[in-house]
Amino acid sequence: MIEISHSKDTLNVLSVDFAKHNKPYDIRQRTRLPHYLIRLQTEGCAHVWNEDHYDRIEAGDLLLYKIDDVYELKIGFNNPYSNELLPKISSMDYFLMIQGTWVEDWWAAKDRNPVTPIRLDERLIMIWRQIIQEKRRIHDSMEEVLQYLTKAFFLMLDRLIDESNSSQAKSRYVPICNHMKYYIEQHATELFTLQQVADHASLSISRAGHLFKEVFGQTIMDYAIEVRISMACERIEYSKMTLEQIAELCGFQSYTYFHRTFKTRTGLSPSEYRDRTTHK
């Protein structure tokens, strides 16, 4: 067990890994957890005990169990009560078992549902893998690295949970709209079309645009411009590139269009923005 602390906060990373199952898995008894458990189903399905019944867990379902919660996991069963097996078993999940005052504070900051569907965000999975790799380093593990990775992981979890809970009425559309949103963020500096965004979500152009506007209150291209302007502001403030270079690198086809859009969005021209941020 690696115990890491910062000031009065402690994080005890007990176990962290991923598991792939192609055979039935059954804990066979319900136990009260002596630690916090975070588990994310990434492929296939499973069943977990929730108060007085089994919940079916699908890819994208996040499990949050606190100390003393009753936990039971079954994988590979079509019916967890009769133990009827699935014809084909393929399940994968990531898990983290942890203790510490920092996690206690994180848990207490909000209501935590035991099962929450979230977007399968590659950035979260990447941090999870880095925590796994750092935990496996026996002789040269750095406590500070593990601490910051773990805290970043929980903050990323909060963001994804907030996205999922943003609107109960729209919850069925949030995952697919977040999928489009992530595509826009990844390709904001490129010239992409509405068709490409819609294809990424396996939707028609009209359906993609309608759902995105319903969930986020803005159009797909409006959000793309918002991301590009945000990137431009950062580069104007922290780089020595010319404004023309910044416009091109941030996905604007011409400096004239960039100048007009930037001033409309920020109230300042790019040069005025640079002058103001340079002389803070």
C-alpha cells in the first residue's frame, strides 16, 4: 500500500487496475467494503447489488461505492438471480480502491449516486492508466506523481458526472451530444463540416444539430467558434506569435474573419486584447 499525503490530506491507493473477463465471474457473497471503490464498465455488461436488487451495468456506467456499502459483482450472467449464463462473455472494466481524508472530502462535497452513466472519455482512461503504471513502479515510484494523478482523476470524474447530471430531462441525449462536443474540441483547429460531426455520432445533420442545440443551448458551429476563440486568447496572451499566425493555427480561414469574430465575442480586437493582457 502506498500512502501519499499533502498537508493534512491523505490518499491511500490500495489497488488500481483494469480487468477483462471472458468467463463468468461471481464474488458469491455480499460484503461491506472497507474502502472506497470506483469502477467503470468500458465494455460488455455486468450486474451489481444495489440495496435490494441487482442493477445491470453497461459500458459507460460508473460505480461509486463508499466505505461500509454492500457490494456484490456478477459478470457473464444473463439472469443474476438464476445464474443463467450469457451465450458469449466479454467484459472490461477499470477499478480503483482507495482510502484517505482527501477522498472523504471529495465524496462529501456532493451527493454521489452508486451508479451514474458517464461519457467514456479517453482523457479519464488515460489518467487511470497512468495511475496504474505509477502504482506498479516498485523501486522508483514518486509519491507526488501518484498524488497529483489521483487528484486530477477525481476532478475529471466530477466534470463527467456534472455533464451527466446537467439535465434530467435531456439525460438520454447528453452522452451522444458530449461525444460530438469532444469531437469538436479535438478538431477545432481543423476545417471540419457539420456532416463530419454528425457522422461521428452516427446521426443525420439535422438530428445532430437539433440535439446539440437542445442540450447545450448553442449550435455546433457556435461552440466550435467558442473553442477557437478560447484557444486564440491563450496564444495571444502567452505566445509571441503574430496575430495572423494565431488566426491560422486556431482554425480561422482568414484574418479578417478572425478579427471580426474575436471582437464580436470579446469586445476587443485581437491587438487590443494583446495590449491589455501584456500590460496587466
